[in-house]
Amino acid sequence: MKITLCSGQINSILEWGEAEEEEEVSSAGSDRDQDPHYIPDAQSVADTEETEVQLIDPDASEEDQPVRRSAYLPKPKEYPNYVIYLVNDFSILGEDPVNLEDATSRSDKEDWIMAMKEEIKCFQNNGVWELVDPPKSNKSIVGKKWVFKLEKNMDDLGYVANTNEGCAFIKWSGKNVAILALYVDDFYVLCHNSVMKDKLYQGLSENFEVKDLGEAKSCMGMCITRNWEEGSLKLDQNGYIADVLKSFDMVNCAPVRIAMEAGLKLWDMQGDKVPVPYQELIGCLLYISTNTRPDISYAAIVFSQYNCKFTSVHWKAAKMVLRYLKGTTDYGIAFDKGDFKDLNITSFVDSNFVDDLTTGLSQHGSVFILGKNIISWKSKKLKDVTTSTTEAKYAALNSAAK
């Protein structure tokens, strides 16, 4: 791997803690002006726009008429098949700092500075970065992000990159397989035996400083729990869910037994948007439902359809999912190796009828099970309008089989 950094950036990290400089913070302006993450919404922009109005004389000639300027504000493009999230409060992602200034302004800044120095020392030992002069424009050449380049070709070790996931490398040795999942400068190794793992570590150690952290206990906010005697594994997001509940002030909320009211119908309601972090909440719910909680997939997908047109009704209904998660934080996905002779694929598909009152489209859901283990699930709106419940179910079967 190879990183390109400006000398000013690397020195600003290495010199932290050696000398403290006094900073003057201006108190002028409102709290909104001092918030670096504040992004004005469309309504606030529209309120500050000045519209020029001109009177037209019907008796005047066309040449004498003033130039007419349209005061029409174009409607932003909407993408019905995709959902775009605007996150302007990074606290929903946890309590970790998001940049250097944030890390060095905390009460535990010494711990973060030490962690940064250890990371830079690891880069120096591996020779994966070099200092360059900053551009003349005095702008960051990496856009405030670490840019990594994989220098070592995994082909030398016999690993082939997965065609659908470029950060996953696979190697077969007879009936045994080893998988390396790369995430920035960390990686997870999954293999049948310790021989393949030792050979991989040996090959990587020739070019990098490799440290074995032992059995994985967490990954991307997911907790990994194993039972070697029973041959089972469980994935859950109880820690991440606790952070989400704290971020939305729902730690002490009363739990409920269902994520969404039965028969609830939502539509494009008239009214102004309420000043609530609705989009941030939907982003968290989608992340949870995609990884370990298929039981909230339907609710998360339905509420995500109103990201650009939500009201207090949508906000109240979406918060009910948090109340459901409050009482089910220990829920997750369980995997049992079972008997390899029973590895049959089973699928369950269902659909409602006219779920969306605005478009007349129906919502369908599907789940695929390999043996006893759930391996795939989704909840999605049908592309075409159906005229009966039977037609909606057949359309759902067709979508799930693709």
C-alpha cells in the first residue's frame, strides 16, 4: 500500500502535544454560523432568495416591454430508484472524531494523538507513504481523507480478487479455501485450516508489518459471538443500536413489540418539513436492517421513500422503529453449520396490495435460507402497478427469482 500526504499534514500530527498554542474563538454570529457541519435546507434558501417582480404594461409595444425574468425555482431532480442521504450531524455515527481538529479538541485528545502516532509509525516501518510538496492552490491533495493504494499484488500469493467485491481476495487449495477481506489497512482472514493462514501471514510479513489481533470479535459495528462446541455464530448490532438510541434521545423510551403499526398507510402529505433529523434516522435504520435485522427491513424501506417530503407524521412513525429496537437490542442473525447434507435453498416471498397511496404500487419482501441459515433478504417496491392481490404476489415471485 502507498499513501500520498502533504508535509504539512504529517507534521501537524507528529508535532501535536509538543507545544500548545492559544486559539481565539470569535463569538460573533449565531450558533448556526459557527457550526462547520451546518448545511442549509431548501426552505431556508428559498426564504432568503430575492425575487424580482416587474409590472407589464398591456398597452405598451413589445419593444418597450421590460425583459421578463422568471422567478421560478427549478424543482430538484428526484431519483425514484435510489435514496440519497444528507448527513449533517456526524454524531449519529458514534462518538469517534471525524477529523484532526475534532480529535485534538476532545478531553481524551492525548489518547487519540498517541493512536495517530502509532499508526504513522506503522506506515513508516512499512514504507507505504511519502511526503510531497502541497499544490500551489494550497488545497489538500487528498481532500481530508487517507488515500490508500494497494502496492502488493495479491496474485503473488495466489489470491484472486472477487469480481463483485474488489476488497475480497480468495484462494483455493483443493477443497480448502481462504478469504482475505481488506478494509483500509486492516483485514480479516477466513480459512479452513491454520496452514493456509500461516502461509498468508508469512507472505504479507515479507512486505508489511503484520500484527495478529486474534479471533475477530467485531466488524463494522457488528458484534461477533461464537460457540465452538455447538458450531454456531451470531451477528448483532447491540452496541451500534445503543449509540443510535443515544443520538436521537431515545435511550429511556418505552419499548414496543412491533416496528410499525399494522395497516399504516403513508403518502405525500401536504405541509412544511419539520426541523428533525429524519434522513439521518433513516440512514441508521437502513444500515441496521441491511446487516443483521431483516425484521425492520420493511419499515426502513417504507420510511425511506419520504426522505425529501417527510412531515411530523412520518417522523413519529419512524421513531416507533427505535422503540422496537430498544426492546430487541440483542436480536441478530444466527448461523449454524448443521449437516452439510441439508444445505437446501428455501425462499419465502410475499407482497401486499397498493401499499403506496400516491403511486398505487405494492411492496414485496423475500428471504432466502440455506439450510437453517438466512443468507439474503430484501423489501422492495414493485416496479409496475398491479390490479389484484394475486397479480401482486406473482409479480413478487418474479422479482425474487431474478
